[in-house]
Amino acid sequence: MRELENLRARIDKIDGQIVSLLNQRAEIAKRLGKMKKLSGKEIFDASREKIVFDRIKLLNEGPLSEKSLEKIYQTIIRQCREIQK
């Protein structure tokens, strides 16, 4: 039972780090959105998103599948794109 509590505590700590990193990413996305608006660029950039997805696939060492990570990142990118509007 102690190991279960330790593992859950580790997950809680990691979740805190993930939330912090996602918010940092969102802040940067917000700044990018402002820059894009000022320069007249579109918020959506398919080529940049492809680069992000390709990079994530290269970084993945498992156990999450490429498809799982792609789904996670689709959501992250979509939400960051919303922030840029």
C-alpha cells in the first residue's frame, strides 16, 4: 500500500510540472499570436505544426505510442491556437 501512495505522489508531482509547462507554452503561444497579428500572418501554420509533430515523434521513447502523443499534442496545439486568437 505504501508503494501505491508513493507512485500516486510521484504522479501528482509530475502533473503539477505538466500543468506548469503547459501554461508556459500557452503564454508563449499568446505572445506569438500577438506577433502574428501585428505582422498580418495567419494563426494556423500547417508547416509549423508538421514540424512540431515530427519532432515529438523523434523525441518519443515510449511507452506512449506515436498515435497517443499525436492526439495529446493535437489538443495542446488546438488550445494554444485558441489563445492566439
